[in-house]
Amino acid sequence: MLVSLNWLNDYINVRDYEPDELAEIITKTGIEVESVEPVAEKATGVVVGHVVSCEQHPNADKLSLCQIDVGEGVLQIVCGAPNIAEGQKVAVAAPGAVLPGNFKIKKTKLRGEESNGMVCSLQELGVDEKDVPKEYQDGIYVFPEDVQAGDDAISLLNLDDIIIELGLTPNRADCLSMAGVAYEVAAALGREYELIAEKVEEGSEKAESLVSVEVEDPEANPYYGAFILKDVTVGPSPLWIQNRLTAAGIRPINNVVDITNYVLLEYGQPLHAFDFDRFGSDKVVTRRARDGEKITTLDDQERVLTRDHLVITNGDKAHAIAGVMGGAESEVQEDTNTILLEAAYFNPANVRQSAKDHGLRSEASTRFEKGVDPGRVERAGLRASELLREYAGATVLQGVVSYDQLDRSEKTIDVNTTKINNRLGTEITREEIASILERLQFPYEQSDEDFTISIPTRRGDVERFEDVLEEVARIYGYDNLPYTLPSGASQAGGLSLEQQLKRRVKAYFEGAGLDETITYSLTSEKQSTMLVSKEVAQQAAAPVKLAMPMSEDHSHLRLSVVPELLQSLAYNVARKQHNIAYYELGTVFISEESEVTKQPHEMLRASGALTGEWLSHPWQQEKKSVDFFVVKGIVEGLSDLLDIPMTFEKAKIEGMHPGRTANIMADGKIIGFIGQVHPKLQKEWGLKETYVFDLNAEKLFELYEKEEAFEAIPRFPSVSRDIALVVDEDVSAGDIKETILEAGSPLVKQVLVFDLYQGEHLSAGKKSLAYNLLYLDPERTLKDEEVESAHENILQSVKERHAAELRG
């Protein structure tokens, strides 16, 4: 809701508060102020000028030489606006004036003629382009005839206004009107406000002689009032109405439409004006639309209706969708002479359904949906009639023709001072509660500490004791409510061990060069069983199927994160991103039952997928593509980070390359797998060589021992030795490494395999593996004899266990 402070000040004096100060007070009563903004940037010295004469500039075809009366004398001003003309009232910035942007006006000469100021367009005065009427978008603004030369143009155009934007919750529909805001601000400031009674001068003719009203669905439309106004002259609305509509974000159209919109903003009650002659009937019938019935609305769109929609008809044809939008056929036009003015109460649910079905969210539908004040429905029609008589020359026919089964009764709520204080923890006196109720303008009867309160119909949100409690608290002041700090034993908050480990693992993957993804937990039936780790497959009877899936692609809960990662890779590769490395720390869903009767177990997995180049140094003409050992190195790095030993065993997993896949072991159990996606599956995804890993993060966190270890930097030199061993093809390099570490203990601290050779210098079925061994004693310098002895022991052990021979 956009609230004009100039308009609000007409109801209740708020000029002794700064806008920001007033906004703070409103916010503290429970209605959030989202912004406080001026209508336009500040300008000074701009007055109304009367164009006494306007002649062609002697030295320029597109300039006019004007004599303009600014109240204190006549100024000669050169103007380039195409619509400038003699007799107009225009905005003039005299010398010394300052326009938005700190643009200072001075005397000057234009093409040899003296110019003592500037005739201003609305844009030059700071009005947003979208708020400028079409007829003035390419020229200067022309005031109505009733303004006087020398008047303050900025004030007349409402450019000195401040707009407060309220962020209303759905229950505060009462503040969707200026009157409602005035009641609210009056309560907050402890001031008086009452909506002024309408005064309508009626003609001798009765409205019921021209029209009747029938309602077929009283539940959807408990009240319908029809006002008839004759002799209407359609034209521009007065400047003050235009200003107020513009400040509220509504573009002025004509006096009839503008007045209905003005009353909507003032009373919070939507109205609609039909051209009575084009309406084509002497009766108004509201009913449910027929399935397939059509109506062309004011936006020139043909709408197909159903039984869910309430329509306003002339007994036969629909002329409006109730509470949402009128029909184009009976729209008020320039030649309209007689108006049928509708003031009605429509069921919020029906209006919401119609607005949703047709995608029509309007100021009217918003108010009907949230609920309008039953006590103001007919009053809004009277107020509009009053304004139409004054500003459109209308003759208001006697009476309102209505169908009325509207409940206007006020709710009564009993409250007790002690009960209020017990709930709020306060010591508010009964006198203070009485004062608060008076500020809210809630009539009440008091008996000692007991109050029986009558709730005005404008406050439909106040229905029970707790609502009154909230009203008392917010007007009393939330800042005045007592508060206490928690008592008893307490401790500072912090991350759990699992949360810390999650962050460490994520930081490690990102430091290794992987990007985090968050993929769908829901997948297709086919993908739900793809690339599943062995330990998950042993636990899960079947993937969990949704009872009501959104689509076939999201019908099952996943058993592996990897397929969704591959789908993300494929999506980005198809968009020319070829070097990608993703990881995800996400859950899979395991049910031990084929027919799920209980909640599936959620297992945390750490998974990754990589494709393309891993390393690229164009200047050095060096690049390295992702391979098995890159991904294995990432997993081994995680093993070192968590200090959890991991081993790798060759494996065959459906969907994975049969020769480049391994199970990952920890604590003697399988905790995941690593390897290349099968070439056939890669082709289906549109991928080149792609490598993945999948780890049971839950198991890793379970194995993690939170004991920080410190290892001093060695002070003594180390000894490095290389050995090349010839073994059978089926002997694992990892097994040999374990043997070397065991046989060389405690001197061998590190073993790295750095070469594999098979070729013409080796026998068939043999391979050569080269290792680098690091010998070190952190307490002393090693002797050659010690290193030789350990080296010989290693060679003997690998020969006995793996039939390994030292390569000559």
C-alpha cells in the first residue's frame, strides 16, 4: 500500500513528524514500512505562469517567443515545446529557480532573443516518464484553468509529497485504504480521526424506476447496490484527484474512472461504473457463469468462463467478472451520459478463484480477496456519487437499488486486565487498557477489570481474545514489554562434529579444484538404480517410488548421487563447457523394504564427476586430461585429510568401465567406488572420458577420530632410493607398496610408485614397477649400513611374497 503523506495529512495532522520518524512509529505498531521516498527530486522557484502571448521566434523555426505572467510581472521566455500556446497555464522556472539535478535557471539569450526563465515539462520537474500523461509526454504540462498565476507549481503537482510504502500482512486488509491508514496512525499517535459522512444531493427521479437488482447466489454476493447517475460529462478529473492517484501508482484516465479509483483508495471499497445505455437492460442480475460462456474484458481479452466464476449480467449477457474486471461492451466512454454505479460485496474465495483462473490481479481483486469492510460498501457508492455530482456534473437519482443480506454486526470480545498482564508479562492498568481501546476506537463496556469490547466492522481481523491482546500490546508499545535473559545453565552455541567435518570436506574438494553442485534427490526410475555402490545395493531392497510424482523424470528417490552429477555434466558440456569437475555432499535414500511402509534411511554420500582437461599450461605447452589417477589422488587426499586409511580393490560395477574401476575400502569394508564411466554410458550422456567417485561420508565421519596429532619437521637428512621390480601382470602395485612399508619399517617413511613398463625387454606376462623410497629417522642421521640393511630386507620380502625380481 502506497500512502501519500499529503493525502494522509488531510485526515490527520502528521506534519509535526519527520517522514522517517513517522515511519518508525508505524513500524513499531506492527505494520512494516518498506520505504519512505519523495515523489520527485526537490525543485524550488517553480510557479504557475499564464501565457499572455505566444509568437514565432524571429530567428528559429522550432522556438516560440512567449510573454508569460508569473504573478509578480510578465517575463519573456523562449520555449521549444511544440504544444505551447497563448492562454495556457504552465509551470515556469524563473531565474534563480533550481530544478532536479541541481539545474539552476539563469537569464540567457537564445538565437538573439532574451529568455528570462524556462517553461517546464513534467519530466524536467522530476516526474517519472511512466507517470506522465500521454498528451504531455512530448511537450510541456498545461494546468487546468482554475489555477492562478504565481501559485506554487510544485505543490499543485503534488511533487512535494512523500510516499510511505507499507508492507501489509494478509490480515491487515483494513490498511488497504487511506481511511484505514488514518485510523491506524491516529491510534499510534493518540490523535482523533473519523471518516466524514457523505453528503449527496439527489434529484427528484428515483433510481428504482430505471433498474432492479437480482442475486442468484447470496452466499457469493450477499450485497449488491446499484446507483444511477444521469447527465454525466466525461472529461479530465480535477488535478488533486489526478495527483493522489498518481502518488498511489494509478494512471488517471477520466473523471468517472478516476473517481471510482479514488474512492477505492480512500474507502478500500472497489466500485465499477457501467455505461447504462450500453448495459442494455433495466435489471442487474448476478449469477454463476455458464461453462464456456465468454466475455471480452476491459483489456480487450476474450475470457472463457466456468461455473466457478461470478458474473454481473443484464439478465442475459455477462458485462463483468465480479470483483475482478468489467466488460468492454459497457465501458464508460467519452459519449457516456448515464452511469450505473456498482457498489457490492463479493465472497473473497470467489473473487480469488476468478482472479487466479484469468491471471487478473488488480487493486479491486486484491481488496475483495482480503475482505472489505461491510459497513463501507454502500457508503463508498454514496461517496463516489457525491464526487461525480461535483466533478462530472452528474444528477444522482434518489436511493440505491440493492439486494442486501450482508452481515454488518459487530463482534463482541470479553477481556480481563489480569489475563492480559499474565499473557504479556506486564503490569498494564485497567485505565491504560481503556485508553488503548479508545485510541483504537473500539467501543467497550467496563466492569472493574473486565471489558466487553465491540469490534468495528473495519477490523475484520480481530475475532478473539488473542487478537485484542495483540492490539493492546502493539499500541502499548513492544519496546515497553518487559524482557528477561535466560536463567540456569547455558553454553555457547557451536558446530557439531558432523557439521565441522562437512565443512572441512567441502573446503577440501573446492581446494582440490572441484565445484559444488546441489542436484535433485528425485530422479527417473532408470537412473535410480544406476551406478550404485555395492554397500548401498546390499542394503536397499528397491528404490523408493513416489505415490504422486510430479513427472516421470522425478518419480523415484535416488540410490546414488552420481547419475545426477553426470546429468549436470552433460547439460554443461552441451553448452560448450568441456573441462568440468563437480562434487556433491548429498543424501541417498535407502529402504530395506520393497513396499515402503516406513521412512527410508538417508545416507550421506560424498560424490564427484570429472571430465575434460584437469591441468592446462598453454605457455609451457603442457596439459593433462582427467584420468583414473587424478580422481584416485583426490580420494587419497581426503583420506589424508581425515587420517582414515583407504585401500583400492579392482571391481566390476554395472555402468562402469570394467578395467578402470575399483572399490574403496576402509576399516575392512567397502565404502564406495571410483573409476571411469562405461564408454556406452558416456556416449548416451554425450560425454567424453568421464571419471567418478562415490564415498559413504557417514562411514567416514564415524571412523574419524578427533585427535589432533603434531609431527615435528625433521631436523636430520633423509635418504632417497629408487627400485624397479619385475613382477607378474596380475600383481597389484598397492600390495607391493604395503609390503615395502612393512619390511622397511620404521625407516621407510614414504613409498611412491612413479613408473610402469611393459614391452620388448620384458618377458610376456611381466611388468616393471618403479618405486621411490624415502628413508628417515627423525631423531638422528642414518648410516649407509642401516639403509642398505633395510633395502635388502625389502628386496627379500617382495621376492618372497610377490616373486618380484630387481630389474637389471
